[in-house]
Amino acid sequence: MFASRSQLTPEQRQYLLVTANYWAFTLTDGALRMLVVLYFHQLGYGPLAIAMLFLFYEFFGVVTNLVGGWLGARIGLNRTMNLGMGLQILALGMLLAPAAWLTVPWVMAAQALSGIAKDLNKMSAKSAIKTLVPKEQQDEKLFKYIALLTGSKNALKGVGFFLGGALLSLLGFTGAVAILLVLLALIWFDSLAGLKQELGKAKNKPKFKDIFSKSRNINILSAARLFLFAARDVWFVVALPVYLAAQFGWDHWQVGSFLAVWIIGYGLVQTSAPLITRRAGRTPGGFEAVLWVSLLMFTPAMIALVLDWGLYWLLAGLLLFGALFAVNSSLHSFLIVHYADEDGVSLDVGFYYMANAAGRLLGTLLSGLVFQLWGLSACLWVSCLMLLATAIISLRLPGALRG
């Protein structure tokens, strides 16, 4: 991305540090999610019970994004990012408790801390990019930088899924968690020393009432984001890994490896989204948001129809969904930063990712409930309906009705 370290501007060095921080966090977060799903499935927990383990993770993500954006604008994104890293280390430490302590309430509490940590880290990283890209270059470079940050993060999340399954098989639950804790602590110490003190701090201190967005565009995009991510997580979080293990007899390595490949491919497509969606040098907007979610909407319906045809049809459909979802996600990630107010950008970004977390919460709960009652096919049909809602909401974005 840049020629050499000696030629980097201070803003570029900060971008690389923010990205490295985000990468390390994402790697451990993906591994931890896979560890929890597979370990508790191994212990005999049902799909709904496993989904409940993530209830506080997603719920506190909603709260954190809403309050975290305000906090970042007041105290600086460096502090909110480092706070998130510290809380994740604490959450991992809780999971190093003796096996007898790893009850549902204890794990839910650890996941609550992890949910707070994840969304503080993500909100800080995405908001920081707006402040590090010069205003006159934002149409040209902002989408590229956002896509690179988001895509590389998701590729590493896929590596984290693989790492979680592999570490569980090799070292057991406690050994795997200990490795993740040490890795994250090393990056945290570097982040504490290197991030600028004033990164992302608003010139005018926002009041707490400012956590709710006053922008029509951001409110519409946030509503669309809620249904977009609920549509993914309704089959991805619990239903798919449990289905692969129960229906096809896949072990930890196989489940972790496939989901890793899926997320890595998803991340690589995200990094290419600026090339895929940009037309004749035009900055993407509402039209592209509607177009790409409309294409995505038919994919879960197609997977549901071919589900009984065998494993390979399922995997092919999932890969297609991943590619189309990646473009949608990257496009949304650009639009929120593009629409956000530059002064106190974390307020708008935090509100938007609050909706993202609410969608994940809804999807996670439905993933366990719908799968337990009706199976994976029903989860995919629910996903299709949620994507239809996303498309309808997106029609209200600027430029949505003209290409």
C-alpha cells in the first residue's frame, strides 16, 4: 500500500497502527467465537443454548456502539481502542477459570465483556480512517482505505475461525484461550505506546443526547444495516456450524477450516469492492446499495431450494452468498463514513454500528431458535425476507432510484 516505512506520513503510520490493532483483535475474536461454539456443542449444548451464550455479546454491542461513539468523540479514539483491547484480555482471562466455573452465566458474562471490547475496537478503527484521510482526497481514497481495513479484518477473522478450531483440537479449551490472551496482550502494549493522544477527539465536546443521529441518511443506512446483518447471522452464527457438525459429521478442524475459507474469501472480495462497485469514476451511493442487496436477496432462497441436493450444492451456495454479502458490507462501511460528520465522526459511526450490533443480536437469537424448531432451510428463508426489508429501506437513500 505504501512505498516504504521511511516515506510514510504521520497519518499513514497511524493508519497502519490502527489496522494492526484491529487485525490482532479480530484474529482473537474470531478464534474465540469458534472455540465457544464448538466447545459447548461438544459438551452437549443445543443450538438455542449456544445462541444464548452470545446473547450478552451482541446486546452489549448495541449499547457500546451507542455510547462508545460519544465517548470516542469526547476522550479520543486512541483511548476507546485501547480500552477495547484491555477488556478483551479481561474476557479471555475469565475463560481461563477452572472447567467447573465455565457455566452458562459465567461464559455469558465473559462474552458481554468481549462484546463491549469488540465494538469499541471496531467503532474506533472505522472512525479513525475518516480523520486520517485528507478531506480533499476522501472521494478518491476513503472507499479504498475502508475496504482494505474491513476486508483484511474479515480475512483475518476467517483465519481466527480456523485457529479456534485447530487450537481446540490441539490444546483443548484452556490452552487455546491462553494462547489468544498472550497474543493480544503483546499487540495491546504496542498500541498503548503508539496511538496519537488526540485521534478522533471532537473540537466541540458532544453532549450525551447527541448519541442519536440527526442525519436522515445515516438513520436510513442504519436501518438497512440492521436487517442486512441479521440476514447473515440468522443462519451463520449457530445454525451453519451445528448443521455441518450434526448433518455431515464434520469435526472441529473441518468446521473451523470451512468457515475460515468462507470468511477469508469474503474479506478478499471486500477489499476489491471499490473496483467492483465504482462506475466511471463515480463515488458509489444509494443506487449501488439497492442493486447489490437485490442481487444478494435471491441467494439464500436458492440455497434453501438446493439444500437437499447434497453437501457440495450447499457449499457452492454459501460461497456465492459470501461474495455478494462482502460487496454489500464493504459498500455500507464506506457509505457510513462518507455520510458521517467529520467533527466527532465516531458519533455517527457509533450510532450506525449500534444498528449493526442490533442486527447481529436479532440474527443470533433467531439462528438458534429457528434452527432448533424448523432447521437450516427455515433460517435461509428468514434471511431472504430480511434482505428484502434491507432493499426496501435502501430505496430511501440519496440517488437510490437513479443509476
